[in-house]
Amino acid sequence: MTFGSILLVLIIGAIAGWLAGLMVSGFGFGLVGNIVVGIVGAVVASLIFPAIGLGFGGGIFASIVHATIGAVILLFLIKLVKRV
């Protein structure tokens, strides 16, 4: 990975984590935590979506949507676990 691609992953992860934090009842982890949640959410989504036949195309916008949905799923699961 080049520096540019790593930077792009971090930016997309930050945006996705921030959006997911807004969507899940204000549940977020700050800037660094949101970046991590966004990146992990993208990985979760990349495992789940092809298995159920969903695809969003290519490009940065599709990557942000993909990562955000995965991050929302991840935050929802974290919220459920913390509740127990």
C-alpha cells in the first residue's frame, strides 16, 4: 500500500465511523476510535455483503456507504454487548 492509499483508507474510515456514531444514538469513540470502527466496519461489511449478494459499485462514495453500513452494524453489536 502506498501512503496515498493508506491516507484514503483512514479518511474513509473516519467519515464512516463519524456517520455511524451519529446514526447509532450518539454512540461513538472519538476521532481515533471512529476511524478504527469505520475501518473494522468496512471489513465486516466486505465479509457480509458478498455473502448475501449486495454490492454498491465502486468509487469513494460507494466505499463510504459500504464502510458506514458495516460500522453501524459493528456499533449496534457493541452497544448490545455493553448493555448485557
